[in-house]
Amino acid sequence: MNLLNFAKSKKDNFSSYLIVGVFLIIVSILDVFLNSFFSISYSSVIPGLLGFISPLIIGFIGLYLIRIEYSGLKYLDLVNKNINTNNFNAILTLLIIFSILKAIPPTMNWMILDANISGDSKDACTGSGACWTYIKVWFRRFMYGMYPNDLHWRINSAFILVIGLGFMGYFFKDNLKKYLALYYVIIYPIIAFLVIYYLISGGSFGLTWVETGAWGGLSLTFIVSFFCLIFCFPLGMLLALGRRSNLPTIRYISIGYIEFWRGVPLITVLFMSSVMFPMFLPQDFFMDKLVRVIIAITLFEGAYCAEVIRGGLQALPRGQYDAAKSLGMGYWKMHIFVILPQALKLVIPGICNTFLALVKDTPLIFVVGLSELAGMLALAKTNPKWLGFAMEGYIFAAIIFWIICYAMSKYSYNLEAKYKTER
């Protein structure tokens, strides 16, 4: 310990320590890099275990030498503040960097350099890398499920119309801006549902009927996620207000609803909606399985959304309620124009987290016979002509879900920054 304290960076010797420390860090990382990519290692001349851990020792000494409470150098202070705060974090940082460098070459070889993408059958995959031919051949099924190939334009057209309707609010004139909430909460969901259901299902306007059992792939993931997102949010908002209501009946009903749905797993909810719920309906009454699934996920996620919004409501100071009441506002006017706008700004990260969980929960609908993206992967990997390529399929699905979730996360960050209020 005395030796470490003696070698500790100080203001009067920091310049020389910084040069030596940076040099040692570069040497350690370069050693691992050359070993990983070119099988060259100058530490291999050191025998035994010492040669194996020498890059870690050298890098650790380098990080120790550059560690100082405040150097005045922006990037160095960021490094010391975030990844070099103590000896443990220094070693952990080096281990992570070395692990990434070690993993890159075999990953690149398997995914890119030795991969196959040509051909249209399993015979084209003769190398030791990934068989992206499998993804290419099954791409339409992964996107559209068992929906007829010559009718895919209907799904594309429906999505374009729904997205276009979603951007209509940006073109509202100033005198119509006050109706934006009404449009997005009530009018837009109804129109979007009618567009998707009647355009994709058909059966009217001269379009061929396609049952919802044929829907699938990524398009079904988007459909289920979209409707569950736009329906669970207003439901969660009402439940959050109900749980904080002064009326005992409304409060206890809301509490019972929230605690019930939060206490059961989603897979059992989907099973009940698909298998048990139809048993309680009249014989001449039919409700499509997809509609039942959307309702089930909406009811389930609405309970989680309610607790997030309730956290925002409780975070507001009591003075906001008193100020609104002093202006003569009633309950609904106070919450719509004063309370909820402030509360929702506080819980944007929590709401986004709930929405991300909802999107990632959509693969569970495969258990009730609806084959979204993950469901189609499960079907494709059991095809006798394409056995043994499950890894490629799941990596493809992981990349797709990561892109979707990352885009949603970045959008929430932008919203958070846009509506950020210094407190």
C-alpha cells in the first residue's frame, strides 16, 4: 500500500505520470488486439500464467498512474470519473475491453467473412459461417407470416395509411390544435383499427378475405404492439386517477384491478383470452382471436402503465392542486390542463420502459396460435429442409427487436429533453 501511495499521481508529477500511464494502457490494449486479430503477442515471451495476465497488469498500472481527482483535461477527467474511480473498476474496465477484442474476430468470421448468402436452398450453405441464405429465403414469411404473397401490398398500404394518419396532427391549423388530444386518443385509434382490419382482412370493397390466422411475422408484431400501446395508455391513466380518487368505490375497484393484473403472468392471461374466454360467450357470438389477444395485452399492460403514471402524480407538490382549485377548475379540467401534463413529463422514462416491455412481450402470442416474428422463426427452424439454422434466425430477430426498442428509447430521450423542466 505504501508503494501504491508513493506512485500515486500528484499535481507536481502528473505530466510524466500521464505520459507513462497512457503508454502502458496503449501497450496492453495493443497486445490483446494483435493477439486477437493477427495471433501476434509480444507478451508471449513471458512464460506461464504471468505472460497470460501481463496485459492486464500493464494496463492496470497505466490506469493507476493516470488516476487523479482533477486534472483539468476534459476527457481524462471523464475517464477517471466513470471507469477509473478505483482499482476494482480499472481492472473491470480492462477485462471488458479485452473480452470485446477477443470476441470480435470469431464473431466477424461467423457473421460476415465466412457467411453464405447466395443460393436459395440449404445446399448453398457449405462454409463454417452463418447461413444468411436461410433468412433470405424465409424473409417474406418473417415479415408477413402466412399471408398470401400476392396480397402483401395490402399490409404495406395499411401501414403507410396508419403512419400518414399519425402525422396528420402536425398539419392541424392553430384553431384545431386544441382537439389534438381528442384526435389521438379517440379518433385516430378507431380509424387506424378500421384501416388495418378491413384492408388487411378484406371481405369488403372487393378485397379477398384473409383470416387473421394467416397474419404473422413482423407485421403482426407491429399490429399487436401498436394497438396495445395506444389503448393501454389511456386505460392506465384512468386507473391511476382512480387509485388516487377520494371516492372509496372507485379507489378500491382501481386498486383491485391493478393488483390483480400485476399478480398474474401474461402467458396465463393470453391462454385465458384464447381458450377460456370464448366458453363464456353466447354460441352465436364470435370474437376474433387477434382481437381477444389485443384486449388481453391491453388490460394487462394498462395496470403497469397505471402505476408508472401514479408515481408521476404523487411526485407533484400539493401546491399544484391548490393553485388549480384556486382558479376555479373542476376535477377533470384541473387534471387535463394542470396535473397530468406535469406528471406525464416526470414519468416519460417509466412509460417508455413499459412500452418497451410490451413490444418484447408480443412473442408470447405464439402460445395461442398467432405467429408473429418469433413465432415464424419457431416454425421455420422445424422445417425439414432448413434444420440446424435456429441461431441465424434468433440473431436476426434480436437485431430487429433491438432496432425497434432502441428507436423507441431514443424517441423517449428526445421527448424527455424537449419537455425537461428544471426543478
